[in-house]
Amino acid sequence: MIAINVKINGEKKSFNIHPGEILADFLRNEGYFGVKKGCSTGDCGSCAVILNGRAVNSCLLFAAQIDGGELTTIEGIGTPDNLHPLQEEMIKTGGVQCGFCVPGIIISAKVLLDKNTNPTTQEIKETINGNLCRCTGYVKQIEAIKNAARRLETGRKTAGRKK
């Protein structure tokens, strides 16, 4: 066993892991079921998480690689009672159908919107390029990300005026 320390969804945690344990498996075993296992080859993006500010495919990393890091899963982005604008807009626009790919798409989009609340359509497409969806054709998901971006930008401008 290997001891690791990590901040997951804002909470400091310690774990004993098996050498060679894949991060996606580890997270699901620890109850983070929003991390989906799709391809296990890094092609579908359904297992995406935010590690130290970057969207990464958890099926391609060993759990030991997160030691000392900060990790956010979809469970850390919003709650059922307080959804993140990305989650709300995915629901409103119909960007959620079967739901399998949506956590990874939201993870990827959140990393983009944390850096840029006014992305172009092309930037959004490039951001979610590594996330495969068989249900939507991406149109509604791109619309949801644009809507969330507008909401976040408006919120930042409003917060700036209150100072």
C-alpha cells in the first residue's frame, strides 16, 4: 500500500492505495460515481476530473499521481440544491440526455470558463473536443456552455461594481 494525501472537492483527505491503481477506479471505489468509466483509453472524456487546475482523464493516471494535489470531480462543482451555472444550463437547454458524458463535458467546460468567461464557439468546441457524446450532437451542450459563460461574466461584472 502507498499513502497519499490529496484535496478532493475542497476537503483534505488521506488514503492508502494499491500501487498501480488507476485513478478512475480509485475515485469510483471511494464513492465519486460522477466519474464515469467509458473507454479506459483516454478517448471518451467521461472520466474527466480537474487536477491542479487542468482537465485530465482519470483513466490514464495512477491514483498515486494525485498525491499532494488538488482534485475536483463533478461532485465538487455543484450540489443538487446549488447547481453550478454549467449544470443548470445543461438541464435548461437539453444538453443532458443519457447523462453519461455530461460530467466530463462540464469538467472540461469549467476549466475553460474559470480562465475565460467569454469564449468563442471555436474555443468551446476545442475544449470539449475530447468528450464523446452519442446523444446530443453537441449543439445543445455548446449552447449551455455559452449561456453559462454569459451568466458567469455578468456575475463577475456585478461583483466588481459592488466593491
